[in-house]
Amino acid sequence: MDKIRFGMIGLSPGNGHPYSWSAICNGYDPEAMETCPFPVIPRYLAKRKFPEDGLQEAQVTHIWTQSRALSEHIALASRIPNVVDRPEDLIGQVDAVLLARDDYELHEEMSRPFLAAGLPVFVDKPLAVDRKTADRIWKLQTYEGQLFTGTSFRYAREFSLTDAEREALGELVYVDACVMKSWDKYGIHIVEPVLSLIGDQGPIRDVRSASAGDATIVQAEWGSGLLATFTSLGSIPAPVAIRLFGTKGFKEMKLEDTYSAFKASLQAFVDVIRGRTAPVRYDEVMRIMELIECGLRPSAAGRDAVKSEEADAGMDKVKVSKVEVVQAVKGPLSADAVEAALARADTAGSGAADADASRSVTVRLEWERKNADLEASRDKEEMAE
């Protein structure tokens, strides 16, 4: 069976997938890879043996990036034989496209010509950060299963459960997950694996979010009663971790092997192209988008804001809307104060739940403590890409 010819599209700031994904398919030049701007990539590639540990059924044969020099460097490091001058030049030369950029604002525009040409397209995470945009991109498909998307971490071995482990957990009652960096680009790294792990829990009946500085917390409750908390910690160094709490036990999962997760996601794309597995489902994508959207735009419903009483715990006045509480805090804030603010927001927003039966009130807290100047620069640990 001939190898699938991938065309690679890159590169967005902070995302080394054009280097790493291409190397997984093609092998790599160790000397050239040492000079790539993502030091973690040559470190984990060096632990592998090629071609044995590479993807066996596909090869990246062409690449385009916004810079010819950058394209040529990736091609040298990841042994890609052809560099093209325009993205559209891939059409007719490759069997499928890897849109390995996480600047989601461009995903609709950049995927359009390839979907129109009938090529299978793997759009890197996140496809979008709202359901409306994701729906538009989805509708660009010319056949079912043409679009593949999501986080590679969904396919991580660390984020899977055996039947015996599920039995030991019992019925799930609470899930806690965390990731570093921003919610918009990295929240999906925990949202999608968690949704895959928990299965069908019924519709989300309540969802709320809070943010402080560059950290975001989203809490969701499903019809089954299962509660989950998703936290992106921004500049705070943290693992990609999921903790499952059941009626009979507890399990903690932590991502350790990004190489294998990336390879597994590329293999999943190949399997969809070959017709071995079912394509990504629309309803799954929309469930992911619902939670991502909540963490970013809790006031998207556009309801009018009303003012609340003076907040306690030294907080500034809180503006409470039916879907939003806006207040900023730099520095420590007690859990009791946060819970009190959330309770006030729920009370103020009770009419919103009546008006919009499809979902409960969404709450966003952006805190700023009065007279506090606690801005501190932290070294930001880079997530392995």
C-alpha cells in the first residue's frame, strides 16, 4: 500500500508541530533539528529510533509556511523533499493536508481551498473557539469525514482507561483537569480528553467560568450530576493532568509522552482516510466548542449588565450581568469570596436561565484587587510541542 502524501502548512508562534509532526512521518536530520526554535523537539526525537518509531503509512512530501527560509529549514530538519511558494500549490501534489497552525482565527480561511478541492484536512487544535465559526468550517466539507480536528492529547495513552480501571473507579462523580498556558489555545488539551473519558453524561445543565490574571477556570455540570472543573493556569508552570473521582476510587493521569500522542493522532487521521475508523463527529466538536466558548466569551448572549452591591473581601464593585460578572483581582482571594460572588451572579442571572432553556447562567469573574500591584514576571515553561 502506497504511503499517503501529506502537505504541511505552518507555522504559527509557539507551535512547533510543522517540525515535530513532519519528523514523526519522515524521520529527521539531527544536526538541522538542533537549530529549530523548539529545543524540546530534538530532545524527545533523540529518544526514538527511526524509521521504526515513525509513522509507517504517511510521508510529508511538501511544505508551505509564510517564509520561504523557514519552510526550507523545516524541510531540511524534517526531510521534506518539496517546498512550495503558495499554499494552493499543494493541491494536485498531495493526498491530504496537515494544517499545523493553532492560530485559529485563520483556520476557516486557510482550510477552505483544500476542503473545496476534496482533500482530507487535519486542522490543528483548536478548530475554532466558538460554535458558530466551527459550524461554518464544518460545512465547508464536500463529503463526510473530510475534516479531522482536535488535540493530539485525546489519543495519549496516559488519558485512557481500561475496563478494570473503570470498574475500580465506580461511577464518576467529579473530574478535575489542568493545563498551563492560555485557555483559548490550550484549554482543549484537557476539555477534549475529559469528554472522551466521561462518555455520554447527558446535556450540560450548568456551566460557569472565572478568570484571574491569565488563568481561567471553567466548571460544568451534566444532566447525570457529574461535575468537572477545567483550569488553564496561564504562566504558572503545570502538567497536563486529569484527576478522576468515582464512587469507589480515584485516579490521577498526567501526560508524559507527547511524541506518542502526536503520532497516535496522525495515525488516527490516516485511519479515517483509509476508512478504518469513523470520522470525527459534529456533535463531539460542538460539545468541545461549548466549553471553550464559555471560558472566553461568557457574555456572548449579549444580555444587559446590572450593578450589584459592593463586593466583600476587599474587592471592587462587581458588575453582574445575567451571564457575566466582571471584576479584577491581582493577588490572593479567598475561596469563600469567590463562592459568594458566584452566588450573587447566579441570583442576578436567574432570569437568564428562564429565558434561555438551552443552558444555565454562565458566569465569568475577572478580578482586580484594589490598590494591589503584584505583577511579577515568571519564567514561562514551554509545553512540549
